Amino acid sequence: MNATGDNTLVEKPLSGKARALLVMGVGATMLVFYVLAVFAMLLLAALIGGEFIIFLALARFGATRLITPHLGKHIGILVLVLKSFRLQKATEFRIPLPYADAPGLHEGLGRLCQRLGLAFPEEIGLQMGDSAWVQLKGLRSGAGKVTLGVGYDLLAGMTVLEMESILAHEMTHAKLINRGFRNWLWAGQSRIRNLAILLWNDISAARRAKQSSRVAHGLLVPIDRLLRLSTRLTAAYSRQDEFEADRGAAELCGSAVMKSALAKLESLHQITSRLPWNERVAQLQQTQGYSQWLLREIAQGSPVQAADSNQGIFDKYSTHPLIRDRLAALPEDHVQPAADSPSGIQLLAHPDDIAVKLVTELQRLLAEQERKDSRELEKFSRKTNRHVNLRPWQSLGFLLVLGGTLCGLAGLASKELAILIVPGSLVAIVAGVIAYRLGKYRDRLVLPVPDYAKLVHPVAEKQTNEEIQNRQKEIEAELTKRFAKERKSKRAMLLAKESYAALAAGDYLRAHVIARQCLNHDEKSVAGALALAIACASFGQIPDTVRLLAFVQKQAGFKTFSTAWGAGWAGLLAGDWIRAEAMLEKALKLQPQQRTLPALLAIAQAHRGKLQSSIANARRACEADPTSKEKIKYLIGRLLDGGYTREAQDWIQQVTADLETDPELMMSMAQLRLLQRNAEEAHQWTARVKQAGTSPNRLVRLGRLYETARLKEHSAKLYHEALATDHFPEAHLALGRLETEQNNKAEARQHILAALNVERTVGEEGVNAWDILHPILSQWLRLHEPIPNCRAWIAAIPGSAQPAAVAGQRFMVYAPDIAQAQDYFRTMMEAFQPGKPPLILPQSNWTPAPKPLQPDGPVRPGVQGIWN
């Protein structure tokens, strides 16, 4: 490792002695981890054994609670250590590439293997992307199973000669790498990382619960140091393997070809990473062919200049050297590669057909991952019912079963009493089971399911605080007059019924007032609490919603349709998409015939990124209710998000009559044409959206569609048009992105800080700055180049600070020193409330971040985000 005149580190291949020292160092570090892990398990086992003996001793005096928390904590840590050793196989998003699909690739690879003296790989996989890799099984170099992976984008972006050099690079790995040692290193590295993450999560959970975590923290300290050291050494070992493979590929294919391939990698990645997934899927349905579209996009992309690609900051944790260093390490070769070498995509027999198979398989795997997540959510929903309070008849049933069991066992111990006691015990057990089952909570009122359109487009009247208060008084007076003569218990039930009716009508304010009155008369009313939770969620009263749902869970559990649907409804309104999906799934299982819930479930899944599941449920909703234009419009939107342009066009045919009047359908048509790369027709539909007098928020959404389609000038124009009418933080953020890509940092900073302004009222249907705070801060960080020697500080904001949204929050800030950290924080606070004196925190409110959170290498300085 050398330093140039501008202090830029330059990495070179190590000599034999230095490499041997590196191998011994990384091996010793990994061995230390295993020794430490075994020692920790033995120590924890001894500690748990001692505490168990104390537990037995205290049991005689009924004082086991003194030791139980410590015993449970230490058992939990031992489980974490054991769990860290289990390595789960990741899902492989690829398809096999047999000879019939890629004869040119197989033949070229066969020649390389023959020259290297290697057996042909047992499997060749094709994936989406611009990378290539090998998986090596076995114990020694050059022997064992080899799996080669190639990216479709890589084939399109490289020439045949360049692809040959890349394949030579990967197969050189297969020949030279000591497989047993390397696999042992990577497995150990994964286990250290798993243990560090598990321990840190345990410590964080204990901190939030204000509990002690001394043992976990004591174990994390050496594990964190080992993780940093092993990651650094393993990465260095891997980088030397890369240098060695580059050299082997240069010897086989020529240094000039290898340099040409390496020089393209960074540009290719930047170009292909901007091609959205839905556009890829859409292009598979076009007549001109997917591969030709991809070749055009790569050719039209802005390549990274050679001078720029050679710039970079050395990262000691990177597994690959900088391209600059890899190019410098290759020998000179004055023989230039052939300029007429065709694209590597020709190594595939039928590129478009193979692309269809690849995308189809990837979609299947994505859907399977989403189903796994749904199964985990189902487990979550079952857990919510574990700690439900027993109702009176259930308590009686439990006591009967317990008493009957004990009496029955006592009776069996005595032959004389068995005939007298055992039959009575059996009767008690049976009666207890019946009482327990009959005593479970049942819906006395069924929570209605309003029409889908009413739920997603509620009629909300703009009212002043005074008008709202007057209406509340009117509703209270009406209720007092109507139910004054009813006895208290019946009045609570009538109020609950009335609150359900208000929810069915979409009148959340009325439901809120009536549900409060219901709980005033019966504080244990599940129906009243459920109705109030939904109403509170509609007004953004999230803490109250959480409290009320916790009450419902304790009293009844989410076992009935009304409780599950009510919790899902509240989750939708509160933006708690995990709860919404879990509860809606449960409600649908209880009433599969419901026609509205599948569409609502699709909304929750879409917000969680489960697009395939969302599309499936949106289809289900439309098939059950084919006359609902709102459901069809939602399905069209999700189909376009997934790139299914043909199916989207089929559904559009069913609402053709509304195309000229419905702005949402016009936007869908614009998105459809953008996915088809038909910019001219997209502009025409965009003009129609504007002519329809659309809301400025739709201009922001259109701008995002154009930005995704890489039509940056048109997207910037749409963002500016929206901002000319009102304040939209997401439009400022988007303009900040566009200016950053153009390297206009001053303009980008101006827009990003404007997005943080919470003093201005957000335009209608706009996104609040708090909802996109982390994307704003992330984009702000991108204006700063990574620098070494940064420290992490936590800035704790007092609970009485302004603006109210940041009160009590803690922000993580990276900077070389505390003074610069305070400058970054002050700038953010000034952006929140321009023109007002920024919040100045005293020194006591600044504390260094915990050691595991301290950066170790080049990082972008600035406010990183909220630390919980």
C-alpha cells in the first residue's frame, strides 16, 4: 500500500512473504473468534447452571422472582450465540444456462478451462445485473464443484473478447483459490457478523425497555473489535485474490482486453442500475425485442470518464480493489483488442427468449419471498392473541379443568377413591372445556365494511377548530337527548352501534365523539374502543390508536372478524402497514366472501413493497367486483408499477369511457407510454392531465414518472410547475436529486434544505417533510464526499423544543470534530424553521455514539438520521 502525492492510497499486489503474513493473520483472527465463542458458551452455561441451583433454593421460599429475570436473560444470550452459528442459504435469483441457450458461452468457457487445466463448471447460472462470480466447493485449489454466474447486463455491455477475459478472471479464481480455507473464512465472517447484530439488537431492546444488558454488552465489546478486524483482513485477502485473478486473465486473454473490460465496469453499472425493473418487464412485451432495447440504453448512457473512474477513496472493508488500482497492477500490452468484436449478448442463442425465462423466474422467486413474509406475518398475528385476558366464563372453565385434573390424579393414586373421584373429575374437565370455549369473546356488533371507494376517497370537509368544536357539542347534545332515558349498560351498546354506523358512513368525527361517549358509560366496551381507535387513526392520533388497540387485544384478542377488521382498518388509516396487512389477512380468512378487503390488502402490501402479492389481491378484488372503476384503476396502477403493460391495457379497455375525464387514468396512460419508450404520446397524455385542471400533487407524481424514465428535463419542469402553486417537499427533494446528478451542488443544497421547511403548509395531498425525512437527509449527505477520520455524535433534543416533531428526538451526526457536527445540526434546524433562531443544544446534550456505531473508514459527514 502506497500513498501518492495527494494522499490517495494506492493498493498493489503483495509479495509472497507479505501475502503469507496476511493469510496467517486472517486465519488467526478467525480462530480467535471460535475460541471466544466456545469460551462464552461454556461461561454462560456455567452461569445458568449456578443460577438454576439458586432458583431451586429460592423456590422453597417463593422468592424465585429474584433470580428469574437474570436466568432468562442469560439463557437468551446463550441462545443468541448458538443462533449466530446457523448460516441460512440466501435465495438465488438466477436460472440455469445450458448449452442450448448459450452455445457460444459454453464453447469459449470450455477452451478457457482446457487452457487452465480445470473441469468444466457443473452449473452456469444467468442472473439480472452486471456482475460475474464463482461459487467454489471443495477443500483444495482447482478441485471441487464450480458454479459460475453471469449477469445478463454484463453480456450486453461487454464485447465477446471482453467477456472472455471476465470469464478467464472467474475461472482463474477457481484454479488458484484455496477453497477450504476461503470458505472457512467466509463462514466465520458471517457468524461474527450475525452474533454482533444479534447482540446489538438485544442491547438496543434492553435500552428501550430500560433494562440492564451488562452481559450482552460485555460480550459485544470483543466481538465488535473482532468483527472490524476480521472484516478488514478478510477484505484484504479477497482483494489480493482479485489482483491474482486479473493477472491470470491478462495472461490468457491479453492485458489490453482485460483493461478494456475493467474500464467499462463502472460506467456499465451506473447505466444499468438506473433502468427500473418495471421498464425491463415492459420491454419484454414489446415487438422490437428486449436485448435490442438494452443495447440501445447502454449505448446512450453517459459513460464515466476515464479520469473520473480513476478517482476514489480506498476502503479497507471493500472486497474488490479500486478499478484504478486494478488497471495499474496489470502489465503493459501494446496489442490493442479488435475494435469489431460483437456484443457479448451474441453468446446467447436467443437473447430475448432467455430474458423472458429469466424475468419469469425472478418474478416467481419474488412472489415466493413475499409469501414467506406473509407466513411470518401470520405468526405475528397469532402471537397477538397469546396474552389475552381470560373472560369470566373462561376463568371458570380454566379452574374447572385444573381442579378436575388435580383431583383426577389424586383419585388415581388411591384405588378406594378412584371410583368416586375420577368420574366427577372427568365431568369437571369436560364442563371446564365447554365453559372455556363458550366464554370466549364474540362480536355482539359486527363492524361494517364500507364501500372501497368511500374508504380510499373519504369526503373530508375543511373545518376550522371552532367549527369542529361546535359540531362535537351538537353531536353530544343529540346523543344526550336520544339516549338519556336508557339505562347505562344498554346506552353503551346503543352508542357503540351508533359509532359503527358513523364509521360506515365515513363520518370519522361523529364516530370519534360517539365512541368516547360509549367508553364513558362502559370503559370495558371492546366495540367502543375499536371504533375510537379507527377514528383516532383517521385524525393522526397515533398514540391513542396504539393504546386503544392494545386494550382491544387484552380484552378480546384479534380473533373475530370485527376485531381483526377494525385493527386492519386502523392500521390502514395510521400508515401501520405491517399491522394492516396482518389483520386484513386474518379478517379475510374469517370472511373470504368479502369483496372490499382484498383491495385494501393490496394497498397495504404495495406500501410494504410486496408488489406481486399486491397485484394478485388487486386482481382478486376486480374479479369479484368487475364493475368497480376505483378497484380497476388501482389494479392498472399496480400492473404498470410491475411492468405488465399488456394486462394493464386489457383492463384500460374496460374503463375507456372515462379516459378523457379521469386524471388518474390519464396518468396511467402517460406511465404506460413512458414504459413503452413512447415519449411523444406520453407528453400528449401529460398535457391532457394538465388541461383537466389536475391537482399540483399529480404534477409531482408525473415528474417522478418522467424522472424514472430518465427524461430529466421534463421531470424538472413538472416539479417546478408544482412548486409554483404550493409547497411540496418531495418536489424539492426530487430537484435536489436531479441537480446532484448534474453536479450542481449549490442548487441541489438549496432544494434539499427547502424540502426540510416545516413552517410552510404542504400542498393538498402532498407528503409532509417528516414522512420523507430520511430520504432528504440521505440526499443531503450525497453532497459531501466521503472523508476518513469521522466520529459519530448523538444530539439529544429536549422534549420542549420546537418544532414539536423533533422534540425528544435524537439525531446521529458524523463529522471530524464536535464543532463541525454542531454546524451540520444547526444548518438542519435552520432549514426546519427558516427565519427563526435555530435551536442551540448545550454541550451536555451531545454525547459520543456507542462504539459499534462509530464509523471506521471513509464516510459522508453530516446528519445521518434519527437514532432510536
